[in-house]
Amino acid sequence: MKFHWFLPTTGDSRAIVGGGHGLHRAHGHSAAEVYRPPSVDYLGQIARSAEQLGFEAVLTPTGTFCEDAWLVTAALTQVTKRLKFLVAFRPGALSPTLAAQMAATYQRISGGRLLLNIVTGGETVEQKRFGDHLSKDERYARTDEFLSIVRGAWEGPFDFKGAYYDVEGAQVAESPSPVPELYFGGSSAAAGPVAARHVNVYLTWGEPPSQVAAKLDWIRELAAAQGRTLRFGIRLHVITRDTSGEAWEEAQRLLDRIDPADIASAKAILGRSDSVGQKRMLALHSDFDGGKARDLEIHPNLWAGVGLVRGGAGTALVGSHQEVADLIEEYASLGIEEFVLSGYPHLEEAYWFGEGVLPELRRRGLLEAAAPALRSA
């Protein structure tokens, strides 16, 4: 298994910070006092801590609600040594040949630490901010062509003529080494075939294990038809403590800091989404109209509270280190190999997980021994 952390380029807080197409600010009665801007210094703290704790990479989101992923992570390569950066970007916002060139350059200046998260774009409203007026299915068809050209340019020269792109002799100055692995998520019928043809890792949001199992079976079947085998990853938040009671107390604290008006506003915004994955997230807490944190426990130690105000990934692993490790094992038994995690605040929660759950997984023989701690020269 591989574990990745998250860079909160929207900002961070001791309360839930909206992201994606949810509410784009810290939520809670005193959130304004504890909001942490996404400065390079603060994000550098998180990146260095993730590296020290043994995380493989950090995911950086994309969109108009956050800082640019390429620029931020390129800066952070200079303050880390082995940490990889899972850079999210939207294919429709730039040329595929330019994307191939950017990735190749990034690999050289970082020493091969780039991973790419392909975000086709599930929200029509936000896509229009980039001048993109295609329908969702058309966006996936364009992504299909885009990824063909990117891979072709890395080996170039490459010619391609399709419905969305027409390139001649696409190439880069030097092929990236290693070739960046492609990560991709999408729950719609149009998304599955694109994943099957192109990507290395298919990502799902943290639905209950039974729902995740069905989704992985769907992708496996599509990939097999292409003669390919994919790896699978899952995107989750996490609240882990020395005891189960302490973890649920923290979940309750986060819930108590959310203004009911913010929940109603986020529900209205997210309810207009044309993303199948977002609709599935919303369904996990559709019946909640106030109450205790445990009322949002949709599977043992899986909590849907984050999704009340945050678009995108909206569930969290909640429990003692042992309970969280148990649920990770359950997902792993389905075929999940990579876990992309986050928590509020991201700096402190990285340590709770890195010093609590990762050692537990090592004791169970599910994770390799920790790498030696990094030391300054």
C-alpha cells in the first residue's frame, strides 16, 4: 500500500474548509480567527512533515478555488527531497503538447517526482470560467484525445487528428524519466472507458466498501477489455486518535463548528452539480438535518460529515488508530492500493495518522518499514 497526503491550497483551519465546488472558506463560528492562508511557507511545512512521516506523495487540487497546482508544487520541490507531487490539472485548460512539455520539465527539475491527476471537470459552471463550454460527455471524449497526445508527445514526434485536437509532430525536448504515472477519477459512464484506456491508477472517493467494490469491478472489466490492468486508489479524510472516543469527540467538534446556514447553502450549490461522483457523495448524508456526529456514520468508522460543506471527497475515516487501520484493511481487501488522505488542520492530522496508523499497519505487516528520517546537512 501507498499513502499520500493533501496540500490545502484553498487554505487550512481547525474547522472544515470548503473546497471543490462547495463553500470556499473556513466554516465555524470562530473560523476567521484560525484560518491559515495557503502560503508557500505553510504548505512547505505540510510537505516537509509528510515527507518526514513517510507519505509517498501529496495531492494538490485544481480549480479557481485554490492556488495553481503546477506553480505551488514546483516551488515545494525545492524544500523537499524525496516527496512526490500528485499535480491535478484540467485537460481542457491547456494544450496537450504544452502539458507534455510541462511534465517533462517538471520531471527534470524535481528529479522524477511528478505524478499527474487528470481532472476532466465535473462542474459545468466552473468549466465556463475557463472558457470551456463542452458538455460533460464531450469533456471526457476530449480527455481521451488529450491523453493520447500527451503520451505520444513524450515518445514523439506524434501526429494526431481527432474531433478536438489536430497536432502534427508533437514532441518534447527530452522524454520524461520516469514517465509520470496518470491518476484519474470519474463515476459516470463516459469516464470509465477513458480510465481503462489510459491511466495507471483509478481513484474513487470514499464511499462505503460495498459501493467501492462495485465501482472497482466496473473499471476492472473495462480495463480487461483493453488488455490492461489498473491500480486503484481512494480519496478520504481522516480523524484518528489514541482512542475511539477521542476521535469521535473531534468529529463532533468539527460538526459543531459548522453553521446550519452553511450546510443549507452547500447543499443547494452541490445539488446543482452534474458530477455523478458528487451526487453519490451527497446521497451519503441526504437524510441528515442536524444531530450528533455519529448520526453521519455510514459504515463502521466511516463518517460523511465533511461532505456537508465540502465539495468532492466528503467522507472521513474516524476512530482509534487500530479502528482506522481495520477500515484501511477492509478497503485494501477490495483491491485499493493507494490512499490519498487529508484532515483538519492538515499539518496536525498528518502527524496523528503518520505516528498512529502507519506504525500500526507496519506492525500488521501491511506496510514496508519506515524510510530513515531526513536530516539537514
